[in-house]
Amino acid sequence: MLKIGFIGTGLMGLPMAKNILKAGYNLKAFNRSQNKAAPLKDQGAEISNSIKEAVSDSDVVITMLTDDIAVDEIMSSSDFLEGLKSEATVIDMSSVKPSTATKHGSNLKSKNINYLDAPVSGGTIGAEEASLAIMVGGQQNVFDRAKEILKTMGNPTLVGPIGSGQISKLANQIIVGLTIGAVAEAVTLCEKAGADPVKMITALSGGWADSKILQTHGKRMIDKDFSPKGKTSTHLKDMNNILDCANNFNTHLPISNLVKEMYKTLVENGHGNKDHSSLYMEIERMNKK
């Protein structure tokens, strides 16, 4: 059985690591705040005291970190690079810029380490239910060897070479962010015009406008329940990465830019830790003028 090192056991990483353990793999976990990794001990995980300890002797190392800065810090550290054994596979499941993925993929290749970028979509519910959409960039043979591990967390698809997983995640976040905005406007219109938004969602079920976002985030907006499943600050980071990538290819994404500015305002107003469905709050604020 392959030995797995898992770095980053936050909102997403913890349930993902739990599902790997459920599948019977040996797993060592590390998180800067050790209390966040502690729940894995009861399921048989070894809790590591350092990054080097987590990656040493691991056949596969999975990272699930907050942003490019965290990924750069860990993947450039001597503890990480010196701890990896030759021909190990690093799977970065964080959501970062495609350029960050290609940079680390190239660096690790020079040290005889395999690399996949494999960001996910599905939020904490998908992580808990092992139903995440997993978008993978890398070589076919590396993907084939890692596929069974990835399947313990969701549904992996090899999209193309290193960086392709992150580009697919940016496309995903465009659709998610803009659709959240559309649902927020639809709920607001119903509330302002006197239609019942709950019945509106029921009426739209099964039609062209139906989606997981309408059903899940629409309910959160109606209930005003913005406890974080996917943070506003994280989606702002994603929108910034989307526009940075688009700029690199001289591509204009005007609607994405508008949604980014709305998320930026939410974060500036102190709502960065709320669920990204709280975009509804910004629509609501704009309608109070």
C-alpha cells in the first residue's frame, strides 16, 4: 500500500484526508496549526511535527493549501525538497495560478520528482462526500498511477499538461462566481417584487436555470446563512487569478471583472470569512442606496 503525506488539513483538506484513510491508505498529516490535523489521529493517521517528517518516505505527497504564497513557501522550502524521496509524486490540490503550477512542476522534475496539479470543485460538502470534481494537469503515466488515490476524494479527469488543471479550475470559478451573482440578483428581484423566492426556486427546478448553485446557494441567500463552506476571500483570490491569467493571454473578461470588484468590496467591508454566496449581501447593499 502506498504511503501518503498530506499537508494542509483545513476546511477542505481535513475531510479529503479522512476519505483517503477510509480507503485504507497509510497517511501522515501535517498542518501548521496542529490541532487542525489532530482529528485524523483517531482514524489511524500519523500526525507529523514538521513538513520534512510528513514527506519523508512518502510515495505520494498531497498539498491542500490556501494560496500561491503558501504553496510557494512550502514547495520551495529545504524541508520539503530535501525530504522527498526520488520518484515520489507531488499532487498539489490547492487552487493557484497556472504559472505557479508549471513553475513547481518544472522544479520538481529537475529533482526526479513527479508532479500533478489537481485543484478541486465541490466545496466542503463535496470533500465530505468524496464527490469532488478533480481537474488534473500532468503526464498520463503519472496520472494513471495516482488515479486510485484521487478517486478516494472524487472524480478525477486528466485535462492536459501541467497547469491545465489550474486553468480548468479558473474556468470553474468563472462559472461558479458569475452564477452566484445571477442567483443573488434573482433572489433579490423576487424579494423586491413580491414573489416568494423559495417557490421561485421550486418552480425553476428541472428547467434550464436549475443548478446546484441555485438550489444550495439560493437557499443560503434566502435563509441569510453565510457560514463558510467556500470563503468569499478565497473566491476573490480565484477571481484575481482568473483576470491575471486572462491578461497574460490578452483576453478580456468583463463580467468576471465586475464580479471580482463585488467580491473585493465584500472583503473590504469585513466579510472575507463568510461563504461566497454572501455576494447576495453586496447586491442587497447596492439596492439600499
